Amino acid sequence: MIKKLPFNDVDTDRIIEMAWEDKTPFEAIQFQFNLAEKDVIVLMRKELKRSSFNLWRKRVSEGVSQKHLFKRNSNISKFKCAQQRQITLNKISKR
């Protein structure tokens, strides 16, 4: 378990955003922030209201989202939508 999260507010917000996105798998969060699925759950539990956390857990566990690569549709081959700005190792590139 994580005792103290080493993330600033911007990083924490981005992790929460990625966790809510259906097409962003836990593996993408682990790649960018080095957080395993259980650590994301701990962070979400700590940062969200109880009702929001419960909605998120229900959504992730019931298969509505594609949060796990093994549950994903094989047609989904990217972590982000086409309209999202380019992100490289959590740094937003400037155009």
C-alpha cells in the first residue's frame, strides 16, 4: 500500500482522469506513473468521494470499461483518443 503518494496535484488529476477513461488501460497508467492497478485503486479511494469511488469500481469491475488489456476489444489498439493532445511520458508536447 502507498503511505504517501509522491505526486503533485497535476499528476494526481491526470491519474484520476486516466482511470476514468474507458479506453485507457491500467498498463498505460503503470507505464507513465509506475502505479500498479492496486495502487490506482488506493489513490482513487483516497481522492474521490465514496459514492464516486463506488461508481468507478463498479464500472471497472463489471466490464463496461476496457481497463484491462485482456478484456479489451482487439480493434482498440491505442491508449488515447484521436482528439487528445500528444503525451510523451506525462509531458504534453507543444505544437
